[in-house]
Amino acid sequence: MNSLEGIRILDLSRVLAGPWCTQTLADLGADVIKIERPDTGDDTRSWGPPFLKDSQGNDTSDAAYFLAANRNKRSVTCDIATPEGQALIRQLVLTCDVLIENYKVGDLARYGLDHASLAQIHPKLVYCSITGFGQTGPYRHRAGYDFAIQGMAGLMSITGERDELGGSPQKVGIAVADLFTGMYAAVAILAALRHANHTEQGQHIDLALLDTQVAVIANLGANYLVDGQHRGDVPTRAGNAHQNLVPYQVFEVAPEADGSRAHLILAIGNDKQFAKFCIVAARTDLHTDPRFATNAARVGHRSSLIAILEPLMRTRSKADWLHALHAAHIPCGPIHNLAEVFADPQVVSRAMVDTWHHPTAQDLQLVANPIKLSQTPVRHDLPPPLLGQHTDEVLADVLHLDAHARQELRRKRII
């Protein structure tokens, strides 16, 4: 049995934030019915290359992007712009515990599929709306997407190398605003389901990418609100350095055997670790220097300390440093590319790659869900490889529509 077995979710979302949420819930056992547009489906089915290869090595129509966010779901096609399609959605809603959507504010009200309309026929429904800016506020009707949100929410102002080193604002390499919003949505849905089970009342969850990204500024947001705003001190980009800890950054070390540059992460979090590092580095004088004896002092004299450490770190190889630092229990690590990540023995031992035998394509490998539950393990089913693959199955089993009714809907291009 899976943790969320018996929970059914109607997923009207697309691209990433909503699908990431429902993939997480589907992994945990929820029955997720993914509603896709006839003919085209979720936008990300075509967001390639790369595309999944068929058994002959040719591209299929499914992009890796789509496969990354749609495990364990059933794909149903339905044209919700038609009265018949809207009627199908309302029928499905009556069998579901949750509906999630990421349409523009007010769009679904045109179809009678907004929260207010559906709550009248299903008062216990948990209805989750994901938008760029939320259901209220002066920007509520704007389209919001991850890149712009990373800029507006301040993330890019603190990401990237420092100005004096030639840096400029930099987005994160993955769509973190979308992904964090998806995870917050999953948490909110589980909380709302618990409330609904106790009270028989559903509720409307209003999640915005901007809100989420502002929230996950975390300690830097607190730095500004607690202290910076009173002193006119706005956090800026620090490259790979930590704003509150020193030394906590990337250092270049001695070149690799082939002459290529090498780097490692040194992540010292307290004064005891710094003292041990000074022993490993054969520079115990640094720990007794009043400029560097405490973290607060090291933050205040960051430039002086880093100027000493940079040439020191280049005197030894990455392997030498990592061996010595690990032995002394000093936080550190290599910087892996993705090939190295998936070959890492720890990643392999934690089974962080799932492999499926695909019915029409080559065997498929994808990153696994990281949640490990001792009694109710996560599910490991394929993303729906075919658009509308489960339409007949769901309409027959859930809505009890016979073959003639389904064929009529297909003839009218509703499904």
C-alpha cells in the first residue's frame, strides 16, 4: 500500500510547477488524472531536444522535459473549451479529492470550472491554483514564469559572481521558482486534505511563484529585514561564497594531471571546524589571529583571509585536500558534472535512478523520487508515454461511459 492510496487528483496543470506537485503526490500513491489538450497535450511534450528514442533509436514525440515531471499519472485528453468537455471535467471532479490548475486568474470561471463554481457541487474539494503572482494584488493578471520571477524576487541579485570580479546577475540553472512552488503546493494540498477529512470542507489554495521565491530567499531575506534595511545594506552577489560564513566557498586547487584547472568546496560552519582546517593546512597561526579567531571576525576580515587561503589551497591537489579534509571531518566536497553525479557510488547506492522497460521505445532512465519511507514506499510507474493513453480507461472505469459514448466524444473531438 502507498501512503496516499485512495486519494484522486484531477490535474489541469501543465509545464512544471503544477506537474511537479502532482508527480510528487502520485509517487506517494495518489491517483493523478492528468488532463491534456487533444492533439498537442502538455506543452512540455514538445520541449526538446532531447526526445525519448524509440527502439530503432529515432526521436519519439516525447521530450525528456515532459518525462521529468509526469511519473505515475494517467493521461486523459479533454477539450475544456467545449460544453461537453466542461461537463466531463465536472463529472470527474465529483470523483476526486483534489483539483490543481495553473490557468491565468479568472480563466476557468469562463468554463464554470473555477473554485467557486466547483465548490457548489463538491464542497469537500481541495482546489489548488498556481499562478505567477497569485489571485490578488496589482499583478494578478500578469503572466508569470520562472526566469522573470527569479529576477523579480531578488534571487538573481544574489546569484552570480561579484561585480568587482566581472560578475553580473545570474539565474539558477534549473527552474527553482517552479520547483519550490510545486513542493509548497504538495504540502498545502496534504494540509488541506487533513482539514477536509476532519471538517468535510474543502478550500482554495492560492499559490504564487513570486510569493514562493520571496519565501525561499531564506536567511538572506532575514538578513535584510532584521538588520540590512535599518542600515541601508542590501545583500548583493557573493559568487560561490556564503554571506554569513567564512571560509565557505569554492577554491581553486592544484591542477589535474592533464593540466586542467581543479576546484573544490570548503564549507566551514563554525570556529571548531576552522581550527581543525588550520591544522590540516599547517597554518595554526590563522586560528589564533584575532582577525580570524571567530566567524564574526572572519566575516569582517573576509578579504584578508581569502587572500591568504587562495594561494595556500593551490599548493595541493583536489584528491589530497579532499582526503585530508574528510579525515578531519571538515565539510568539503568536489564539484561534479552530471556524468559524475550519476556515476557516484553514493548516488548509485541510494537508487537515485529508476529504469523502466518502455512499451514502444528504448529502456528509459529517469531520476527517482528521493523520499524513502520504511512502510509505504513510493511508486515507480512510467510517465504516460502516449497522449491520452488512459482516456478510455478513466472514462470507462471512473465515469462508467460505454464505448458508444466515448466514441461519440471522440467523433466530436472532445477527447
